Amino acid sequence: MENCKTNEDYADYFKTFNEEDPNSYCKLALRKLTDLNEIQVTKLNQIISDVNTDNILKWDLYCNALTIPQINYVGW
């Protein structure tokens, strides 16, 4: 992750190396991040509740919902 510079880099990294469910990361972000705005909360909850979207797209949505510092704070 240390070489990631953009939200797209992070999404590609998660898709390649992370076998976890992106929903678990969304839930963790909701619990861990105290600086989420309403739009971010809505986006994360939509990712969690959407059963028709595959995990590859969910990683894109997750990484685009958060800022790079937020992604780093939630962590691996």
C-alpha cells in the first residue's frame, strides 16, 4: 500500500491483494472514522446493502468514497 498514490491505486491494490469482503471494510470505516461526512456515510451504507454488486466494483466504490488519509487510517 505504501506505493499507492491515488484512490484508483488503492482500489487496484485491494482488488489484487485483499481477499476480505469490502463490506467489512465499509463497516470498519463507519466505526473507526470520526470525520466522515453525510455523503460518505451514505455511500458506505449503500455499498454494504447492495447485494447485486460484485466485490471488484465494491472496492472501487469504497476507495472512491473515502479520502486517501481515511483509507490509510482504516488500514489493511
